[in-house]
Amino acid sequence: MVSIKTFKQLALSFEGTEERPHFNRTAFKVINKRIFATLLEENETANIVLSLSDQQIYCSFDKNSVYPVPNKFGLHGWTTFELPKVPVELISDALLTAYNAVINSSKKKG
């Protein structure tokens, strides 16, 4: 239910965000801070970093379309969203949650 174009528009709608290549994905980050989401266009999936408690809440939507990344990153809150299977409101809310966590974090990256 969420197109690649819509995901990009949502991720870039927050103040001070930018789009950058990140390995085989596109990363969305707050300038001078961390990445809050990545997009793999060929699979129509997005990974969004959440707190573990938020991850659990979002995964309760449908564990077949929203689930922890199946590696060590999933243990740190990175959560996969299958874009064609989730409503835009869910993606929008998850992106806002991730963006706010980065904005309010004291960690800075170059």
C-alpha cells in the first residue's frame, strides 16, 4: 500500500533529512546524525530503527509484513516493513518515531 515514491517523500519530509547511498540500499538520515531508515527498492522493503518496545508494537500489526530484521540489527530495533502490505499511516508513524529518536539522541555521526 506504500509506493517507493511515497516512502521517499515521507522519509524526506522531516526537517534536516537527506537521502544517501548505503551499500545496496538508500539511507535516510538526519544531517550530522544517524540513519533512521533504509530502503531496498528491488524488494519493496524498508528498515526503520525503533526502540525495542516500539518494535514490538509495530510488529503486532502483522508479523508477516512487519518484523525485526533477521540478524543482529533486529536485536537493536531495526524493523523491516514490507511496503506493499502496510498502510501509509503505519509507515508515516514509524518514520516519525524513528526520526524523533534520532533528533533527541546525543549521538552524532559525520
